[in-house]
Amino acid sequence: MRMTRKEFLKTVGIGLPALLCAGGGLCFGQSRGEDIRGEIFRKDAPAKPWKWSVEGFYYTSDGKNVQCQVCPNLCLLEPGDRSVCRSKVNIDGKLYSLAYGNPCSVHVDPIEKKPLHHFYPGTSVFSIATTGCNLRCLNCQNWEISQKKPEEVQSSELFPRDVVRESLRRESPSIAFTYSEAITYYEYMVDTARLGREAGLKNVLVSNGYINREPLLELCKVLDGANINLKSFDDRLYRALNGGTLQPVLNTLKILHEQGVWLEITTLVVPTYVEDPEMIKRMCGWILKELGPDYPLHLLRFSPQYRLTRLPPTPVATLEQLREVALGEGLRYVYLGNVPGHQGCHTTCPHCRRLLVERNGYLLKQVHLNKGHCKFCNHVIPGRWSQA
Amino acid sequence: MKRHLKVFILWAIIGTGVSSIAVQLATVREFLSQFHGNEITISLVLFSWLLLTGLGSLIAKVFRRSSVTAFTLLSGLLAFWPLPQLILIRYFRESVFVHGASPGFNQVFFYILATIAPYCLLLGFILPYSLRVLNERGENFTSGGLYVTDSIGDITGGILFSFVLVYSFTAFVTIAVTSGLLILVVLLLFLVFRRFVLFFFALVCTGLFCLFSLNSHFEKLTLSPQYGEILRYVESPYGRIVISKEGTQHTFWESGTPFYSDADIVNSEEKIHYALSQLEEVRSVLLVSGGLGETLLEVSKYAPASVDYVELDPNLTRVAQELGLIAQSPSLSIIHDDGRHYIKTCSKTYDAIVVDLPEPDTFQLNRFFTSEFFSLAKKALQRDGILSFSVDYSPNYLSEIQRSKLSVLYNTAKQHFRNVLILPGEKAYFLCRDGELWTDVPARLALKSVMTSYLEGFYHGNVTQERIEGLQKKLDPKAPANTDFEPKIMSALFQEWFTKHGSSPKVFALVTLGLTILYLIFLRREEYVLFTTGLANMGVEMLIIFTFQVMYGCIYLKLGAIVTAFLMGLLPGAMFGNLFKGRGLIPFIVSEIILFSLLVVFYVWISFSEGDISQYYFLGYGFAFSFFCGYQFPLAVGLIGEKESPAAGCLAADFTGAAVGTLATGAILIPLLGIQMAMIFLILVKISSNIIVLFPRGRTAS
């Protein structure tokens, strides 16, 4: 049947705007979501597990569908599906992690870089990451690995025992699970940390804290320190900028505290979003009430990253103001990050107000601590310190 | 009354031309400031513009009756709408997208399409509709005449914008000035045709239009959702400069992206000390952009005898000096010139050239990262002098795209310098020198007693020997070199842009291709030729825009001049074509052969010419090419016959071809495959239309 010109014009006239509206609606819906949480990748799993796979430690199964129990996303995967974090897949009714023994980032860093200021300062930490993240932060610094599947990157082969061996060989007293999101390679982390502890190494988690209670409790058994990124104190912001929710992160902080894991908290001060003094005040009030005044809080300066490139860096004055708010609320150790040479990088004794640790970047210029006590007034400075 | 009607409508068409071309250019500049200011954005705006205008012309084809009042009302709407359009583009950006986030390809495309649709559909509709108004009232006015009249307006608007308005006026004022004629004609039409209520309504609208468009405070207000508190706002010929204030901090924005903020110690120290610490003695330094804030203070630690700071836009340094963000020093000279042009023409040689520019994702920036530029820079360096530049880099993982980008740059620099070192700091810093290069920067600084806030304490934790060597090992020795006309870096950066936003232009490209094929099936032979001519015309225009950008840089300024040159060719071409109308197929075939030959000439010219070509040649070529495009239009209409396919069909073919040409060359071929490949594509398209004209088969009008 041949279409006449008139019919064609009508078709184009109706069809094109309809197509444009549909496309536009889809695109704008994606771009201005109140909630940017990730989605499950349907039918995206490999046909069978690969060399760097292990069966998941925490999941439920009805023999066909599985549900990952590691993080609050609770991904319900039909056969062939891939989780939000891109690391877990349902193959034949079993949940597998594809991120086991295949780190894409392996470096030795100063422990201060994590940042951890009260955890064996001046030492180095063997740092590893595989791909994946359970959140979708618009300002992710490591998006090239956090927003990728394990098959999409170049990886090294380092199974847990190799990680421990390498860490010892490079004389790093700690192993850090960092860079992307350690919770997405939970199984690899737990097995490595277990072997690390047996070898006398310390284990450090650098994470968004988006994890469920049971797996976290298991992890805490082999964890020594953690830096948790508390991205804001507003559930709406968590949904809009990070694709997560606030409460699970707060739960994580409480559990780490209860389990005796050394904890430091990081908050990136994003201009126009995470810079409201009232919000920081509420956040510090919560920390004080639930965790106490002794855990360090790191307020970091934002610089444009990933998709959030049209915001200015955080004004230093804003960071200083928020630091004052946090100290005023009763937190004892509040540090400023990404502001080289600032006084807010040093540690002072909350009792005698003397300078205890003077930092120049990652270098320690002065340390006036004696086995975790202030050298001047003998006040106990909380943290994990070298006994030398 | 009837006599008046023709005069008024002709003036309305001219007024529409004046206004529409200025609105188009102002809209392109607005989107460059709202989104990623690269070639893809330019192409998407022009593509959407042409597509929607073509669709508007098609809609006009459906209407069988016309009315003078409706025409006047629509013309009035066309005159006033550009102001709300710009305001909506600014406001909707903040409500549709996440504040501070850069959207991906699909979002940008649909946003452009949605915001300019009302204006472009109306614009496309009104031209053939005006013809219908005239012809239904016994005026014998042809499509060719319409084309010529519209072109007069377009050229006037283009000249006004490019040579007057762009230098001194903001977007709102530009729109007010260029809409003036159309508004006047609309008011007179209502008055002469005794539509007094509508006249008073239009008068009120005119008052409001002037009130808002000429009020600089109001214009600044429309930008504040994006920038926050605005301290200064300069609509410079080179781009939009905004200085915002966050507490005590100043942030400089160029075309919507922050490029400098106070207390940027890390960037200042890395870019200066990585390079200068390598030298035994620092006597003369050339900074190519990036001289604000702490940068000059860091340079002064080496006490050089002279520091030359080249910045393209004088507005930028003027405002920075007023705010005290350029450290005063007797050794400092500020030069307002294109950095590459300055390096090419300066007689002075330097110990160090420090290039501090954003990512090379446009031709304008790419030309500072090419083999041709490195060759020029080497000549401007003292013996054993150093060139440094940087690109974004993820310190914890080197993706395949990043690897490709760094490898291309490394291999390109290696063609000119004996030693090239990449220091993986916050960015990847390239140090290029024939002399020795040291990796232990803090040791070099200590040797020179240079104190720093960042490098001393952070360098060994961030730029470890392991990271330096690891990066070096991962580079691909077979990666191709980056050149002016084959911008390998740009294609890597576009891939990165798509990856970052999880969007791919594939679906869009396939849908466009499908719709184009569907459209082509229904075209007459002559309409197809017009389609290919429109395609080639816009394709060549895009090629000239980008070639121009490669050679001279300042496209933001010259965009209007190029567009005007093309418009200026269309008018005499169309008039000339009218003379040959009705003389059969031969003049039409001749035009085809000439257009094809001109494409071949351009290809040879670009491929084999050495050195920069005078910009006047480009403008002259644009004029000549569009002359023959314009010449062809009335011939095709004459062959088809006014009744068989009135203006709408031919205009739609021309617009659609132009839209496809813009997209194919500007968004796909030029950025991904280079200028020569884009040229070959245009030649092939014109060969196809040559074949159809010379060996006719199937549907034809004659």
C-alpha cells in the first residue's frame, strides 16, 4: 500500500511530536529525579561464573530468584539479572559476586589520605578496590570504577592471600578497602580481612556505610578502623544527590561504635546542598548523642567532579564556619580536608588546648602523644595509636 | 489597502529575517553557556533549529486558507517570543536538571528541542504562510521572491549581530534591537487594517517587552538561579563571563563552567612548580591562560625577570585586576591575544611555557594540544626550556579512554621533545623538555629554597614513584598523534562524556537516520537535490566554523561573521537563479557540477595547504558556496512548478537537508573522524545528487 503525501505529512505531524514528547519525558524524568537510585540490570549477567567469582555470603533464594541481603538496596534478581552495584549476579538461582580477587586499583597510600587522623598516624596502608557502588553520587571522585562492571575494567589478579602477602611485602601495616565502594565486594573484603588479621595486619573500611546490619556485624569481627562518608544529614538530599537513604548509614555508624571499631566520619561540604549550618548542627547533635564526642569528623572541601561540574569549590570560610558549628556542638576533633596548610588539619588536646599533632599534608611535623595520651596533660586522646 | 498589504508583508518578512538570525545566534550562545560548550552542542542547536523550522514549513503546507489578522498576530508572537524563550531556557534548566549538574547527550538534545520548538515551528510556518496571504489576495509573489526577501532580512540581522551587537550588548538587548523592525510592522499592520483592540494589546506587549529586555538588572536576575550571587556579568564577544561571590570567595565562570575560585592552592602549585622546579634558572615565563589568584605569586618565588601572561579575553583580566586577583609586579606583562597566535608570532623566547586550559574537547582548545602547537611552542622556548600542560585524570584507575587520551598526548609531545614526563597529580601534568626531568619535585624545591603549602606535605603521598612508573607503563606506544585536523583527543573526550552520563548518541543517530530515509522516499528528484544542497551548505558551514576555530580560535566571536557570509551568498544566488528560472534542466545541472567542484576544491585546499589561511578566504569561500546553493533554489522550484510544490515543499527539503548536514558533520564526523573525513562525506552526498540529476529515473517534475 502506497502512502500519499498527505498521509505521510499527517503521520510525521502526529508521530514526530509524540516521539519527541516520549523521548523528552524519558530523558527529563531521568535527569530531574527526586530519587536517583540505581536500577537492576536485567538480563545482564554472564552465562556462568568466571574465575573471579564467589557465591554470595548473604542472600535469600527461592531456587530461582535471589535477593541480595548485603546492602539496603536488597536487589531482587531474576535469573540472569545483575544488581544495582553491578557486582552481584543471579546465575541459575545462585547469587554470585563477580568481584573477588580482581582489584582494578591497587596502591600504597598514607593512612591520612583515607582520611584517618587517629589511626596509626604516619603509617602506610595497602589500598585496594574492585569496581562497583551501591549508590549513584553525582560528584563521585572514582566514577570510572564505581560506575563500572567488573568485566569493563582492567584488573589485577590478587586473591585474598595475595593481598596479605603484598601488603606485608610493601611493609604496610594495614589493608584498606577503599576507592570505589567496598560493600559491593563484601565477600572479597571479608575473606581478605580475615587472613589479614591472622597475619597481624589491621583492616580499614572506607565506605559510604550503606550496608545491612547482619553483614556489617560479621565484618566488624575483622575490622579495626573505618572512615564512613556521611554525605549529608537529610534524607531528601541522599535520594537526590546520592541515590540512597540516610537511615542505613546512621545505623552503620551506631553498629561500628557498638562493635568497638575505630571510626572517623567524613562529610563533603557541597555548595548549595551540604552547607547549611543548621543541618550540620543537627548532624553533630546526632553524632554526639549516639556516638559521643570523640570520633573525628572530617569536613572536606568540594571541587567539581563527575557530573556535578557546575558548582564552585566550597569557600574556605564556609568550612571554617561549619567547623566552628561542629566544635560548638561538642565534637572534640573536627578537621578540614582539601585545604592545604590550614590550621584545621592539626590535632589539639581538648583538655589543655595544646597542639598535639601538627600536620603538613600527609607528613607529621610534630607529634606530642605518648601511647595515646597528651604529652602535656596526659589526657587520653581517643584513637588507635602506635605503642612505640 | 492592497498596495499597503504587499509592502507591509514584505517588510514583515525582512523583519522576521533580521530577528530570526539574531535570535538563532543568541540562542546558540545561550546553550553554549548552559551546557557543555562544545561542537556537539552547537550542532544540536542548529540541527534542532533547522528540523523544527522545516517541520513548521510542512505544517504550513496543510493550511489551505489564510488571514491577514492571523498573519499579523503570528508575526507579533514571533517578535516577542525570543525574550520569554531565553528566560525559559535559563529558568527551566534549573528546574528540569539537578542544580550544578551537567546533563548528558539525550537530555541536552531534548531540552534544546523543547525550548526552541515554539519559536522555530512558528518561524518555519510564517514564511510560506506569508506567501499564501499574498497570493490569495492577488499578489503575484513567488517562492524565489520569498527566499530573496527573507535572505535580505537574514543578512541584515547577521551583519548587525556580528559586527555591532556582539561587541557591546547582552543577549536581551540584542533581541530587543533586532525585533524592533518586526514589532513596528506588526503595529502598523494592526493600525492600517483597523484592528484597534489588537493594536493596543500589541502596544502593551511592546511596552513590557522593552521594559524587561532593556533592563540589565532583570537580565542579571535571570542568571542568578544558576550562579547564585552575581558580582559581575560580562557578555564578552568571546563568551559569557560571570563572577559570583560565595561569602568571601570569588568564582569566575566562563560559559557556565567555573574555572577559577579563590584559594585554589593545589592547582596553582602543581601547574607552576612541576614545571619551574625542573629548570636551573628561571628568567622568562609565559603563561597561556590561568594567571589568576595564587598562580603569579607561585611564579614570583623563582624571581623571573619577565612573566608574560596571555589571555584571549581582555574583559577577564580587566575584571580580575579590579578585584585584585592578578598580583601586581613590574616583571608582569598581560597580553591580550590568542595564545597560539602569540606563540607563533612572538619574537621572544622563554625558559618555560605553562599552558593552563580546560579539557581539549573543542577545536578551539584542541589546538593547544596538537603536534602543530608543540612544534610552535618548541620554537618559542630557550634551549632546554620546558613546556607544561595538563589534562584531567583519575588518580586511582586509568580507564581505557584516559589511557588513550594520555597516550595520544604523550606520543604527540614526544615527536618534538626528547623527554616527556607525566606527573599524576590532581590532574595529569605533562612536562616536555629536551633537558633532564626530575620526578622528586619536593627535593628540587628544597634545593631552590622554594616554600609551598601543598606540594611539600602531599606530593609523596599522591605522586608516588610507583604511580608515576605505573602510569608510564600503561601508555600505548602505538597511539596516534593528535593534530589540528585529526583531533584524536576530542574523540576520546566525547566518548568520556557519553560514558560519564551513561548516554549514547546511537539511538538518536539511528532514529534520525530512519526518519531521514523515510523522508527521502517521498521526495521528488529536484527536492532531493535541494535536500543534498541544504545538507552540503550547512555541512560546509560547520566545516568552515571548525576549520576557522582550529586556525584562529575565537569562534564565539566569529560565529556570526561566518553565518552572515553564508547568508550573503544565498541572496544574490537566489536572484541570479531567478533569471534562469524556466530555462530547463541545464542551469540546474550546471549548479550541481559547480557545487560538487567547490567541495573538491575545499578538500584539496584543507589537505594540502601549509600554514594558516587568511580568514577572508574562508568567508569568501562560504559566500561562493552559498551563492550556488541560493542559485539552485529558484531553479528547483521552477522545475517542479509553484502549484505542484509550492514554497513549503522546497523549503522543507532545504531545511531538512541542512539539519541532517549540521548533525552529521558537526556532531558526528568532525569530532570523531576529523575534518577531511567529513569533507569526503559531503562530496559523496553531492555525487549522489549529481547522478540523480544527470541520469534521471523515477519521480521527477519535468
